[in-house]
Amino acid sequence: MTDEATARSGREGRGWRQAAQEALYGPGGFYRRPEGPAGHFRTSVHASPLFARAVARLLCRVDEALGRPGTLDFVDMGAGRGELVTAVLAALPAGVAARARGYAVELAARPAALDERITWLSEPPGTVTGLLFANEWLDNVPVDVAEVDPAGVPRLVLVTADGTERLGEPVSGADADWLARWWPLPAEQGLRAEIGRPRDLAWAAAVERVERGLAVAVDYAHTAGTRPLFGTLTGFREGRETAPVPDGSCDITAHVALDACAAARAEASPPARLLTQRDALHALDLTGARPPLALASTDPTAYVRALASAGEAAELTAPDGLGGFGWLLQPVGVPDPLA
């Protein structure tokens, strides 16, 4: 697109997918800023080191299911500044760490101080034998937004650079088919939906790289029957939720229709499975149980540490908080390691 065309689309409006793509990942985009995502919002990775340790335990289970291959891959999708992949590699037992190979998949530049053992890529490696882990990646795959007009017709929402919206053409083609199947909109003016087809395609393409192992997507999610009436598109800046404005100043995100993503590989065997982060972390031995009170008298320091750890685990598994995240598990050539 020429500079003139870009300026015109910024004035007249374009679909949210195109606008968010440029605002997040274009030159000077939000995800290319030096402070990284951690400067604006807190994920499970930033909430506690317990999360990375749980993912390390999951990687060890995948390793066992694979028969302990000579090389074990861990791929961190949407890696931010490499916080998760760094912590996971550090948490592995020595015997597994010696065979592990870490990849950070991110469009931003490689951080200068990142462990040299980690390979920094703009897309997943060609083949993966191990665990591909996408923590809050799919919610930042840009999507278009549809809104029902006064005649009951879903139309694309167009947006200018300052966040002003107007309705465009009726939703058509593959996007209309996706809405009809996964997020049918009643003919009531103002109802909205995010058209998640690009996320289905992105997830299927990522899983396609896994030769043997497990692919996991973790995100705020909804499924058929619980879709929000007015969508979930929003922004985040400096730790606060804000109006989504596609000018590069804020994160632009929307919850994920994980059931649609799962169906993108409906032929897979074993099949994909959806569960909550609470259930997934419990299966990985992270429960948030308080330490026994007797420990306070026998070893007060250990009790305080254990109590702090329990508090962090409770935050990660809280049903109305981080524990409410959806986990999409797609085994490839191995049994489900959390079954």
C-alpha cells in the first residue's frame, strides 16, 4: 500500500483486522516497542515463576511420551521478550535440559541479553518434536469485527486511526460462513462478533509444524453458547484496560473462540481437547493448597515461602481470573499428556 493509500484508509476507515495488524506489528507497532508486552499487561508468565515450572513439567511429560528423543523442542509462540522460554529451560531437570532446544517465535527484535541457546524466529521452525506452547498468542492474531445493522444484516466494522468506527459492506464469503457456524448473530441492531477465521488458520498452520508432540494454546476464550453479545474487542495500555485505538499506542485484543480453533484440525487423532487453566495446572501438580500450619513452628522460613507460593498458585488457578483461561491441547502422534 502506498503512503497516500495508507493515509486515505486511515481517514476513511478499514476493517479491524487490517488496522490492528499494522497497529500491533507494523513499523513502530505496539509489539515492536522496546518495553515489550510486560510493560503494559500481566500474563500468567509474569504473575509467578510457578507457571513456567508447570510448563516445564508438561514438557517433561511430552518428552516421556516421545520416548526421550535425542533433541526435544520447546517452541514459545508470541514470545514477548523470551520470558517463558527462558524460565522453562531453566526449570528443566539436567537430563532433559541437555537435550532441550528452545525457540522464541516473535516479530520484535531479539533482546540483547537473551540466552544464546534460544533460537529467535519470526515463525515456528519447520518441524517440531516436542511442545509448541502459545500463551496469549491467538488473542493477538487480528480479526475483523461484524455488527448487525438496523435491517438485521451483519456488516464489517470499519475503523479509522483514531478509533472512530462506521459500518461497511455486509459480511460475505468465508467470513460469513464462519459467523453462521461459530457465532451466528441474531437480527438485532448493535450486536457484534469477532470473526475468528484467521485464528483458526493461524492455529492450524502452527500445529502443522508439530511432527510429534503436543501443541497448546492458552487464552481468554469462549465457546458456542457462551459468546458475548457485543464481542470482546478491547485495548490495554500501561496495565489498564482502555478503548482500542489502532494507532500503535495500545494492545488490541479479543477473546478467542477456542472451539473453532480446535475444529480447524477436526481430523486429528488423538482429538483436540479444551479445559480450563485451573484444571490443566491441577493436572500438572499446581494446586494452590496452603502449607500445613505445623510447618510454621518447625520451620518458619519454609512456611513463609510455601505460603507465598500457595498464594501465587491460587492466583494462577482462580476460576474468575487466570484460572479461567482456556487451554486447547492438540496431541500429535502421542497420547494426551494431561489425560
